[in-house]
Amino acid sequence: MRIVHTSDWHLGKTLEGFSRIEEQEKFIDELIGIVRDKKIDLVLIAGDIYDTSNPPAKAESLFYRAIKGITEDKKRGIIIVSGNHDNPERLVAPSPLASNEGIILLGTPRSVINKGKYGCMDVVDSGEGFIEIELKGERAVIITLPYPSERRLNEVFSDEFDQKENQRSYSERVGELFCKLQGKYRDDTINLAVSHIYIKGGKTCDSERPIELGGSFAVGADKLPQKAQYIALGHLHKPQQIEYNGLNIMYSGSPLQYSKSEIDYAKSVYVIDVKAGQNPKIERVYLKNYKPIEVWKFNSIEDAIERCRNDGKRNIWVYIKIKTDRVITPSEMKEMRDLRPDILEIQPDVDGTDEEAAISKDMSEKSMKELFEEFYRSRRQMEPSEELIDLFLKVIQKEGDEDETFKTQAKGA
């Protein structure tokens, strides 16, 4: 069986307020080409399809186009588990239509798939957390664990939940779940697992939610199903293998650079050739970098402007950091943005002076109206309307009046 492992698409995600949907469309087209050229039988998508629980219409439309293109009129199957960014109910909503095309969507750890025909696949056995499929004459048992939040994990153990259960660690409970489910593995089946979790020791990036990483939500590699031939994981955006006991524990990573912490390594998907009872062959297939993120550093404002003037044609995202002994003026920022499209941030590194003091001094010499106009121009690259300025000043005035009232009342008290 030939399998593709991918995850963390984050459809609808922005970068400093800029849409990434065009890059995501290019990735989907490339992925469809990979599964076709590599003659893939099954695609495993390990969560975080969307970036938010309420994705924009363009993101949902792209997801539907993606899964339709991947299955290519029932030529291959897809198994998808939800991630911590996904709304499980919303993700699985198209299941009645998708199942006929060979697409299995799983929202929570307690999800159960009905037996029967799913496009080119037959689900011959299923239950909470596992599926056994027959596909092109081969059988595979797949442990499926969509993102197990604390609440969802408690629901799995609800029948035996008590105070003692509550004291057991997150990692221990996930481990018990995997241990029970791997009893479904057999010598004559291809034995796989797909989940969206953080494994201790995994290398993280700035674009992942810190609250979901490490600490009490970290799972030890020893808690994973030890009999699995391949463990397809999502959550971490850097492609990597977790080294433990000779297991194939793989994070496919995100398909795009979603932060400047991700610019030093390539993005990819994994192609797996696997047969029952044999160690799989794993190939890393590199993806194109459709619009790279670059960080430019300068020793003067003039150098930054000159670079923007000479390098404004390439299709890239840019962070600019400038060493300077003064505050960068709005007109200088505007000139850089006019010369070099898609500048995400212009950050002054004030040398030889206290940056906060310099900014404070600059602010003290300007009216609230001027400060608001400069801030709005720096963020939106356009002038604020008179109506918006008036509204802002009214809000500020109201807060000032309330503050004075509070002070008067406090003094009287």
C-alpha cells in the first residue's frame, strides 16, 4: 500500500494580517499532483485542516476542492482526523456526501465509522478509535486519535472516571488508550496510527499554539502504539522524526512557512510504501516554497530604503529590522512599503538610546489625532477616514471623562 502523510494545512491562516490563501491553493494543486504521480492508494491527514474553528468561506471551499481532487473520482481513499484548531462538528459535517467518495472524517476520540463501502475502500471493522479497511486487496488497521483535549479524553474514560482516574496524567491516559487499541493489530494487516498530539521532545515553532505544547499536554513516545509500522502525526510544523525504540514516529509538518521561525528548513510530505509484517520505506517529498519569508537586517534607515528600491520585484514576505539612533518616520515607512510590497513589519532597533524613551518623547510632541493617523497608516497603508478619526477621538474623550469622574469620586470617598 502506498500512502501519503500530510497535516497542519491551516487553511484560512494569515500572516500579520495578510492572507495566505493563494499559497495554500498552490500547495493543494501540488499535493494533488504528488498523489497522482506517486500512484498513492491512501492519504492520511493528521489534523489542523483549518486555522480556526470558524474558517472563512474560501478556506472551506479550498478544502472541498482538495479532497475531491485527491480522491480523483474514487481512485484513492482519505482518512482525516481533526486537530486542536479544527471544530470537530464542522469538520465532519460533509461526511454523508464525502463517504461515498472514499473520504473518512473523524472529529473526536469517540468517533465511530460505520462499516461499508467508502469509495475504493471497504471498512470491514470499526469502533471507537480504530478502523480496519480493505483497499486494493490489502488490509490495514488504523488507530485514529483526533486531537484529544482534556475534556474529550475524559469522555473516553467516562465509564470508569473517578477521583483516582482524575489524578492520572494526560500522557498516561493517552498511553492506555493506544495500548488498548493496538490489540486490533494483526500480523496479516498493515498496522498504522494517525493522531494530532504533541510528543515530548518534538521541535516546536512560533506558529503553534504554546498552550497546547509541552507541560501536561505532552505525551511520552513510550505511550504510542509500539506495534505500529508507521505513526502519522500532526501538530508540530517542522517535519521531523521522533526517535524512540526504532518506531517510525513522524510529523509531516505544515506545508507553508507560517512564521519567521520556520524559514530555515524545507516543507514536505511523506510517501510511505508498506506491507504487512515489513518495515515501511519512507520517502520525504519536498514541497515548493511558493512565497518565502525573509528577514532583512540593516545598520541604517537609508540602507533599508535602498534595498527596498533594488529588491522590490520578488514575490516574498519581508520582516525588516533596522539599527538606528532615531525613530523611523511614517514617511520613511511609507516609502519602504511603496518600494517593496508585502513588508510584514518594520522594526527599529534603537542604538545608543532608550527606545521606549525615544518613542515616548516623539509621542509627547504630537496630538492624539496625529498619533492615531500615523498608527493607522503604518498598519493599513492608507489614510483613515474623517468619520473613523472622529469616532476614535470620541471614544478617547469618553474614557478620559470617565477616568476624571472616577478620580473625583475616589477623592470624595
